[in-house]
Amino acid sequence: MRPVPTGKEIKIDKYTMIVSKTDERGVITYGNSNFVEVSGYKETELIGSQHNILRHPDMPKAIFYFMWESIKAGRNITAVVKNMAQNGDHYWVVTDFDIKRDQNMKVRNYIAFRQVAPKNVLSEIEPLYAKLLEIENEHGMDASIEYLEAYLEEKKMNYNQFIDNIAKPKGLANIFFSKMKDMFK
Ligand SMILES: Cc1cc2nc3c(=O)[nH]c(=O)nc-3n(C[C@H](O)[C@H](O)[C@H](O)COP(=O)(O)O)c2cc1C
């Protein structure tokens, strides 16, 4: 049974890195201890589950569509995602990926690296996602994708540039997270 959203935000330290690994279909094969702890699920419940186990109903489909289009093509993307824990509480993260291929260059695994999303990001993202969801519920995902594309066109950016611009960790935090990511490579 899916949890019911509580509207309560889980507090996460800004230097916490939440990491998970999936196969090429998005089935979870590994989660670090932060990933397991924040999710509220047992590690054994997470491993072998589809990654949408964390999906929050406030998330527009269009964002996951953009995300999958990019990583399936082997291109990293930075995305802002609202996730839901087992008890219905939520947390906002900035996520980017490492894409692992086999010797035939076929994508085999994805690793997702997440940090808590800074508040200034949410002031822009929350209303945007709410709008996308509203459009999706009325007219379907193609309509919300079109809206998002027009929104980004006005900013003269693609989704990745838009998120990088508002959410990418800078200075010391950036160095810290780069080093952490290297440990998973
Ligand atoms: C490496 C990786 C990490 C993912 N992390 C999340 C996540 O934290 N939260 C989430 O809702 N979906 C995540 N997804 C996307 C899910 O696989 C799924 O597409 C999404 O939850 C939408 O679910 P739906 O396709 O059932 O609507 C991740 C996918 C991959 C490949």
C-alpha cells in the first residue's frame, strides 16, 4: 500500500549525500545508509523494488520523463525531486547521476547522488511543479512537457541548465560532493 502524504518535511543535513544504484530499468540494487535511513523502509524492502517506491504524488510525470530520456541516452542530468518516505513525510533533493556501461557501451547501471535541495530552489520549483501537475491532471503529460519546454525556452535554458543554475552546490560544498561521488566510481 502506498503511504499517504503527511505534508511534513524530513530535516536533512546539507552535507548528507543520499546514494542509490539501480539496474537499467530503475530497480534498486544498492542504497547507502543515508538512503535507507531517510526512506524509512528496511534495506531488504528497498533492494529489488522499483525506484518509484519513493515517488511523491506531487511530482509531475514530465520531470521523470525528462530524466529518463537523458540518462537512457547516457547524458547526466540534474533534477529536483520530492520524495516520500515510508511514513508519508517528504524531502526535496537535488539529484544527479553516474551512468555505468558494459564493454559494448550498453547502459547497465545508474547511480543517483542526492543532496537536500536549498530553500531558494524550492521557491521556484514548487510552484512550477504544482502547475505542471495541474496541467497533467487536466490534459496529460504531453501538455505539461509542452508547458515546461515553453517555460525553459523563455529562460533560454534546457532543464539541466536551469536546475544547475539554481541548485548546483558551489564552493566548498561542491568540492565535498565531488569527492564523495568519486568514492562510488
Ligand atoms: C538511479 C535512479 C534513481 C531514481 N531516484 C528516484 C527518486 O529518488 N525518486 C523517485 O520518485 N524516482 C526516482 N527514480 C525514477 C523512478 O524510476 C520512476 O521513473 C519515477 O519514480 C516515476 O515513477 P512512475 O514511472 O511509476 O510514474 C530514479 C530512477 C533511477 C534510474
